[in-house]
Amino acid sequence: MNVWADLHSVGGLVPLLGYLKNSNANIRAKSADVVSTIVENNPRSQESVMEANGLESLLLRFTSDTDMHSRTQALGAISCKLL
């Protein structure tokens, strides 16, 4: 299963990145986890996330989220070759 292709085909990247700003910490953490999955070892999806300003959203989650799980998931996504 190609998660990136499935997500892209339904136009879900921008809404997914929007969930990084959700008021629910579990939703923020899960969205960062999904971003990790789609960018890991996938240069095309890494580029798309960067173009959609996903790195900025993840950095904000990592540096200022009050929930430690959400921060950890954001760091995981950032470390999956977004830098």
C-alpha cells in the first residue's frame, strides 16, 4: 500500500497538516505520526510536505506544544528526512 499516493489522490495533505493545529492533543500527535509515515524514505512526499509548509507546523508543535506526546511525534516527523 502506498500511503502517500492514497493520501494525495484524495487531496488530504493540506487537511492533514491542518490537524497539527487541532485543539485535541491526540489528534495533533496522530497527524504528526501520519506525516512521519508518508515522508519516511519518500523524497516526493518530503518535497510536497515542505511545499505545503509542513515543516513550519511540525517545528511549532515540537517547540511549543504543551503535550509531550504531540511534541515527540512532531520530532519524529521532522527527523524523517525533512531537514
